[in-house]
Amino acid sequence: MNVTLSEAKQLVEAACESAVKLNKPVTVAVVDTGGFLVALHRMDGARPLQPSIATAKAYTAAIMQRPGNMLKDWEKSQPGFFAQVAQMGQHPIVATDGSIPIKRNGKLIGGLGVAGGTGAEDQQICEEILRA
């Protein structure tokens, strides 16, 4: 089962509302379990590279089935191996904040990536909207 377009649109809308509260123009990406893009939204004022970053973050969450920030220790402990794995898929795998798996009833249905704030702000947006 995958995240639906309707669900992805709701996540994008909620993320943008959170970003407005932080006064940060962000880009939000939602992918399915295979890492394929379902929705991508770049807020007015967001920087040009943000769509690529948000997509890589969402892809990481779906493919690795864990938040991107959980990969930081692996990246530090085995940098050569991580660098090789990070280039294997259709998008880079990134060990960073703002990347979280989307689950329904405990089962993975996709990944969410937010880019545009600080790492902590991107992660905050992800966690807030998935809690809601």
C-alpha cells in the first residue's frame, strides 16, 4: 500500500502551514514506498535547489525505512561504504534532518522530505504534520 495523492496533498498543505509559522519558505516532497514522487511543492521564495534536496530526503525515508537523521551514525562510522550506497538508487540517500517515513497502521506507505529551514526546523515540520 502506498500514500495516496490525496494524502500527499494534505501532508504538503500541513507542512506549508507549519513553515509559514516559522517564516520559512520550504519545499515539501512526498514519495511512495518505491521512492517515486507523489507530490512536490515549492513555496514562493524557496531556493531553486530545494526541490532536489526535499526529494532526496523523502526518497531516503522511504527506501531506508527510517528517518534520515538515524543514518548519521552509519555515515560517520563507515563513510566510504555509505558514500557508495548513497549513490545507488534513483536519488541520493542523505543522512540528515527533515526526512521521515510515512506509515499508516504501522506499515510503511511512503516518505516525507522537507527542505528550506535549518535541519532542526525541517525535522520539526515533518514530525508536527505526521503527528497531526
